[in-house]
Amino acid sequence: MRVSYAKEAVYTLLGLTKDGNKEYLSYFLPAGNEKSDVWKEIFVNLTSRGLKGVKMITSLDLSGLEKV
């Protein structure tokens, strides 16, 4: 039996609470799509789940993120 694997990025979104604790927020598989509509969907999902008061976003120059 031959098993094949594909290289796929997995993005993990972490947050820091006011007291400095790390909190896992979400993860997603972009499937090669980092356009602004994908990021908008991610942020809509996070805010609908109660995320608020974002002060800073740190990334590795992900395309589409800056537009959102």
C-alpha cells in the first residue's frame, strides 16, 4: 500500500489575554488562498465567537491580510 502526502500550510491563530496568557483562537487550512476575502471570513468568524479589542496582529507578510 502506497501512502502519499501533500504539503499543506496550517495557520494557527493565537491571542494574548490582558494578563499575558496565550489563548488558542482557531486554525485554518488556506489551500493556497491568502486573499482578503479568506481573511475577512476568518475575522468575521472570530468576532461572531466573541473576539474583541484586538490591539495588534503579527504575521509573516501574508498577502490579503493588510487589506482586511
